[in-house]
Amino acid sequence: MTKLRIILDTNVLISGLLSSLSTSQQVFDRVTKKETLLISETILQKFLKL
């Protein structure tokens, strides 16, 4: 079975990493465990500025 390639919004990434019980965390966990997370250069730059 082919894994889905998914891009998450910067806000979902940040929320998922900061709040262990949030819906964003559940989405982040599922994507990183079962699918392929793609991060664009723009999103990466925004993330690294924080």
C-alpha cells in the first residue's frame, strides 16, 4: 500500500508539537507514523524562525 504524502500547515505543526493532547498532535502523530510528511521550503523557513 502506498503511503499518502501530506503537507501540514505551519500552525498545525507548531500546535502538534506544543500540545500533547490536542487534535493537532493527533494529526501530527498519524502523519508521521503512517504517512509521509512533506514540508515545503516556505513552511520550513517559518518553522525555523520560531
